[in-house]
Amino acid sequence: MVTEISRYNNSHYKPGGNVLKRLGWYYVNILFFKSGMIPSSGLKCALLRAFGAKIGIGVNIKPCVNIKYPWRLIVGDYTWIGENSWIDNLDNVVIGNNCCISQGAMLLCGNHNFKKSTFDLITGKIILEDGAWIGAFSIVCPGVTCKSHSVLAVNSVATRDLDPFCIYQGNPAVKVKERVFES
């Protein structure tokens, strides 16, 4: 089989929001999120809510964060989203309470089917349960759930679900320590 990008057809994918909403978000994202010129988390949370995101209280969004579609985003209370993070939510992303997405981390809901010559888009929901910590420059792949208080160590790649209260490291991430936290 040979990949033929010229045959790629993404017409089945529906990102949500109408064309004007997507265009409006494109510019708001560039000006207020990706640029880093607006340090206020409160303003960023208000803008996300205005575009359909469900955002809890005490959410801290650092500069230079990139969010694809806010209407596909739910963030719980007291969660941190670090500098240069990318939430590429082609599908729904649900982030629980007290989560940490460290600087440069990526939540990637989409990929392409390399087994098809047409390179079809495939998407999957990402869930970070309460207390999950995604380390700096780490990647969470489509369809992955990071269960309660799981930790994805720096520069690691989660290609499958992470068990609760465990540390994962590497590419692909493997469990390196169990039951790491105490109440």
C-alpha cells in the first residue's frame, strides 16, 4: 500500500461550531492565548466560556497555550495549564479537578490511519481524571484516560490508559511506580 495524500478526504469530520464561531475563535486564540501577551487567567477563562467551554473555578492558564476548539473542552476546578501547552481537541477533552498540564505538554485527540492509502483522520476523546499530572513536554494520545492522580513523567508519551496513583515514563509510557501518593 502507498499513501496518497491527494486522496485525503476529511469531509466526515465535524468540529462543531459554525464557520463564524470557528473563525472568531481562531483570532481570539492567536491574540489572547497563543501570543502570551495577556497574562490574566480570568480573562482567558471568560473567553473560553464565551466560546462554549465549561471551565471550573480557580483555573490557571499560563501564556502561549493553544486550544483548538473550546466548545469541546471541559476543565474542572483548580487546574493548571502550563506555558506552551497544546490542547488539540479534535474530539472532546475532559480535564478534572486539581490537574496539572505542565509546560509544553500536548493533548492530541487526532491522528491519521497509516494503514489506509487515503490517510483518514481518526479521533479519540481524552480524559484526565482528578489530580492527574501531565509532565513537561509529554504527550497524551487520542482515546487515552489518565486516571485519578496518575503521573505522566517529563517527555513521555501515553498511548494507553494510565492507572490511578501510578507514575508512567518513556515512549511509549510504562508504569515505573505504583501507589505513589498518600491521602
